[in-house]
Amino acid sequence: VQPNNYSTFYDDQRQNWSIMFESEKAAVDFSKQVCIAKCNSSPALESVLCQDLLLGEGQGVEGGDSLEVAYTGWLFQNNGLGQVFDSNVNKDKLLRLKLGSGKVIKGWEEGMLGMKKGGRRFLIIPPAWAYGAQGVAGRVPPDSTLVFEVEVRRVKLVKECSGSDGLSVNSRDSPAPSPVPSSDGFSSD
């Protein structure tokens, strides 16, 4: 995925190709379908499949960095997107997480590494990297492959300096107010 609605890829002869799309939505939809096709063409999904939809700006996130993300999660059913089982996209509250803390499924920990502020990524996560054989009662059946579209809205890098108030100062943070008071280092302006 490239700026200005381009995608580039290599074919099986390692020849480079570029496609220009009429809109950002068309480029994003194509990228999602490529990721779904990769999933459907693999005999058994052993690890997380990631497809960038928008690259974002700044430094890529690493373990220990704190993020605020908007996401939608689907069940992978009939070789494609099934029913939505979770989303915070139309809610006021973003999900806060610290990469590497073990508070989210392993597939998110792995699939979000390297994302940048403003970036959007499509993740297809096998059951072993999600909720496994137990699933989530009433929402995620046992042994479900999950699909997420995640967007990083705010980032707090571990390696940042602290401001005089003890909170992190990051010029990449959006001016949007924090959805909930917290002591995780996000400014609550």
C-alpha cells in the first residue's frame, strides 16, 4: 500500500507491479481481499496475517509502547468476513493497550508491531493466537479464526521524555481529549 491510492506487489517471478485505484476506499477494499485470499490459499493458518491499509506516520510501535486504537472484529466464516463480534468504531471510547503486556490476544500483540500513528491494518488471526478452543461465551465460538481492522489513533512510545508534569510529551499525539481518566501516561487534556 502506497500513498495516493497505489498498491505495489511482486508476482511469483519477482516482477514488481503497481496498481492505482480510483479512491482510497477501493485501495483499502482490494488490500483486504488480498489478505483474505492469502488466508484462503494457505493450507493451515499458523500465524497472524497482516495487511497494511494505511501506513500512518512516525516511528513504528514496539513492545512496551502504549496505544489507543479503534477496531472492528469479525468472525472468519465461509472463507471471508462473517459477523461482527466486537467494535469500538462508533463509540466514544478507544481501546488502550500496552504492547507486550499480555492484556490483549497474542494475535494483536504480534499483528500491531511496527504500526504507526494514523496507520490502519487488517489482521487475520488463527485460533491459537486468539481465543483458542475456549472461545468467548456468546460472542466467539471455540476454534474461531478472527479478522480485525485496527487503526492506531494515539501512541506513547516507551523511549519518550517526560514533560514537567511527569506525563509523556509527544508531538504526534492528537489533540483529541482522552476518553477516560487514566494513569497510564496519556495526557488527559
